[in-house]
Amino acid sequence: MMKLYLPPHRLVNLGLVLQYDKEVFKCELKEENFLTWNDRLLINRERARIMAKDDSYRQDSALENKIDQILQEIKKKNWKPLKEIEYAKNF
């Protein structure tokens, strides 16, 4: 049976950063993504650790600055993704 899972704030923010990078930078602006392939890999690695209840993973300062820049843009524009990430957990 599936129950509502309230994901940690950091997990939600990282998901939004990845979605914004894909939807806005690549689709709307017709530019290369702001995040590199390696940046996306590291963000997904952190997301996996958070989902495994391991919050010890830390990004380097350069990537953390990129994440913060994108989060500021998201808040400033009140941006919402085309499709929200659905978090579910089996109990």
C-alpha cells in the first residue's frame, strides 16, 4: 500500500534544480544546459543518498553555488515545472 511521503526540503529543491535546468535552460532559452553532465550526476547522487536517509553527502562549493543560483531564479520567477516529481514510499 502506498502512503503519502513528505520528502526532505533538500530533495525537493535538488529535483527542481534538475527540472529547471532541463526545461528552462535547454527548452525555453535554446541554450546548453547550465549544469554539466557531471553536475547532474553529482546532484542525482546526493538525491539518492537523501532517499536512502544518508544526509552526509556534500557538494563542492562551485556546484553548490550553481544550485543556489538556480534556486534563486526559481523563487524570483515563481517557476513551476511542467510535471511535478511524485514522491511515494512503500510502507
